[in-house]
Amino acid sequence: MAQRLTPSTEPDLTAKAAVSPASGLTFRHVFVILAALTVVRLIGLWLSQADLYVDEAQYWAWSRELAFGYFSKPPLLAWIIAGSDLVCGSGEACVRASSPVLYFATSLVTYAVARALYDERTACWTALLLALATGVSFSSRIISTDVPLLLFWAIALLAFVKLMRGPSWGWALALGLALGFGLLAKYAMVYFVLCAVCAAWFDRDARAVVSRPQTWVALPVALAILAPNLWWVVSNGFVTFRHTGGNITGSGFQFHPFGPVAFLASQFILPGPLVYAAFLALVARAVREHIAQPDKVMLAFAVPPLALIAALGFARNPNANWAAMAVIAMVVVVTALWVRGGEWRWIKVSIAIGLAVQALMIAGDAFAYRISIPGLGHNADLYHRTLGWRELGVKTAALARAAQAKTVTSEPRAEVASLIYYLRDDPVQVLSWSQSKEPADHFDLTRALTDKAPQPVLYIGACAKPGRLKQFYGEVTPLGEFTTTAGPHTTRRYYAFKMAQPKRPIAPLGPCR
């Protein structure tokens, strides 16, 4: 029969684990290690040559116009970036600085989850394995919605585990706050409710949590926090929900027989290959035999999002990070499994892999313009998606000054977002020339080019044909072409035009011909 935990009991450890020299690790050691790792990551951000990627530049642009919602995401990340801007400014390192800090907090909260379910030793190694998970080492160098999502998922999981011990108004309130702010980070937080229901299906203590009327205070608290965002979404024609639905359906459902396998294989990247392999082995074992109660609960908070998104793989190719929140429970349960079995070699190797990946990431960022791997075709320059944007801003600013332009415009979201960020200190406004009749991104929604835009207007694009522009402006003057460097072998080519005397309302330019 599976062992049940009370506040005074912990799962038995094998003799092999008890005599391990690793048993001397304490929370104080872990805190110092995590703090040092966070400092190293922050230093790495200041050494990085990588420009802001399009999504990062977009999030920064949102942080200049604080709102309760945005075209494609809830608002929390923009608020966080606005806060970090007050501390250290708008440089690339500062925009990304909250990421390693939030992961520091997430690792500490995950320590508390493992401590509540298992013991001190398991908790210490869980915190370290999570902090050095390969996906976390990668994600700590960028700013994305997954970063605050994982923090609030961990807090919600801690509150749920505490409520399994017995009723508590404080932990019910904490659960509601975590759910609410998690939803403001990313709507994927809704998977937590599904995981809680699954845990209740398989475990008596979890069932008591979801059936206890006191716990239900969490839902109205979460909804109260989310309400302003829902109002923004409704007021803007459900644009965020339509965009999210479009991400799921893509260009239409097409059958991909190996899609689920590809998605599940991609998960080796997130927690680390050994952790994920051990997790899959535990899932297979749980199908055949009884497992310990805390292990069962952790599986309930990892398997459902993985299974649902893997099933979606039959219809389209989901991104590996769509089930990132499963990493928390995954690392907790695998660490507990290894500690119970005295499998210190797997823990040590996993940490060594994490340290190596972290070192490679920091070194790669510092020498981004030199990194290229022959044989990968157009992906040989590994950093090609995050380089060249600053140079685009510098060259566009010079052209705008020479042309005395008051407005700069471009079409693709990548160029618009990058120009907004890298022209942030220039006296020109950057507007989006919409590529479709319906807004395709937040810039189309809030800063679309119109025929009332201050002139002259500087157009920057990849099309050399001035005829497209002459449909809308009576005066179109070519200013030449230029390139930007996105790696040792990668460049982007742009054409610049000075425009004035609008002839009719602005509409999509259409294809380059």
C-alpha cells in the first residue's frame, strides 16, 4: 500500500542513501549556491552580444504602454519588464535581468515543495537540479512568459501540497493568488486545475483538497486577479483568445502520425536528458504497480499537460515549451526517486550536464558573432535570429536623420519590434505597416501606420520595388540598400525609401512584385 505522509513522517531512505556523503547538504548551502548561480547568470547577461530577439523586443515595447492585456499574451511580463527598467534601465541585460532572479525564486519554492512532500535531502537536490535543468539554463538568458509562469506554478503546487496536510485559509488564499498571477503570466496556468483534478482522482488527500469548501476560495481570488485582463480581452474583440486559438490550430489541422513522438522527444531538452528518462521510466512503472503517494501526486502535476499537448501533435507541431510547467513536478519526483535509491551518480551527472550547458550558453552569448557550426545549412550561425537587430536600429537612425524623417515604418513584426526598441532614444515614432486587413500583432492594433502619420516617412523593408509604396504616397524617393550582420555567414538585406504626400488611406502593400 502506498505510504501516506503526515507532518511528522517522511519516506524511508535506503541504507545506501543514508550513508552518502551528499547527506550533509543543507538549505544554507543550497541558498548560497543558487545565489551565486544567479549572480553568474546576471554577469553573463552583461557580457552577452545577443540583441533582443523579436519577442523580447515586443515585450519591452509593451512595457512602455502598460495595460491589462496585449494582443498575444496576458500583461504580467510587460509589468515585470517595466519594473526592471526602473531598477537598471532599458539595456538588453536589464530587460532580461528578471529572468535569472525569478528562477532563483522558483528554485527556492520548489525546494519547499520537495521538503513538504519528502525530506530535507531531497529538497536540497531538487532545488539544484531544477536550477541547472537544461531548459532553465537556456531560458535564464532570455525573458519570456514561461519564466513567471513557472514561479507561480511552483507556488500554487506548494499551496496545494500544504492543503493536503489539512485545511488552511492562508494556503487557500496563496493558491488563489498563485493561480491568478500565473494566468496573468500565461493562460497555460489553467492546466493546474486539470492537474489538481487528476491528483484528486488518484489520491485521497488530494481529493480532500478539491472537495473542501474552504479551498474553493482560491477560484474567486484567481478570477478577481484575472478579471481586468478578461475585460481588456472582451473590449478588444477577444483578440488574445483568437490569437491563442490560431497558435493551436495553425493553418489548419493536418495529420502528423509522428507528431506526439516528436513532441515527447523534445522534452529531453527541458529538465535534462537523465531526469526526463527517469521520469518516463517512473510513468511506465506507475502503470504496472503501486507507487508512493507523493510520487503519485507529482505525476498528476506533470503527465496531464504533457499528454494533452502530445495528443495535439497529431494535428500540428507544438513547441517544446508548451508543457514547460510539467518540469517542476518532474524534477521533484525524479530527485526523490534517485535519493531514495541512493542513485547519486545520476544526480551528479545531471548537475554536471547542467553546469556544462550553462557555461556553454554564457560563453556562446559572449561570442555570439563568432559562433557557427558547418553543415547546418542556413542554421549554421546559431545566433542568427538574435543578431543584427541593433545594427538595423543604428543604420535606420542614421537614414532617418539624413532624411529628416518624423516617422519610421516597416512591415514584419520582427523589424517593427526591433526598430521600436533600438530607436527608443531617437525622436522618431515607429509605426507598423499592417500586412493584412485584420491586425496580426499588437503593433497593428496600437500603432498602425495611417495617412495622418507625420511626414516625411522612412520605410525600411526587404522589397526593392517602389511601386508598392507609390500606391499610397505621391512622393517616393529610394535611399539605397544596406545589410546587417546576423552571424559569421548570415546577413539581412534592406531597402530604404523616403515617402511624403499621402494619396489615400493606408492599406496592406501586398506581395513584392
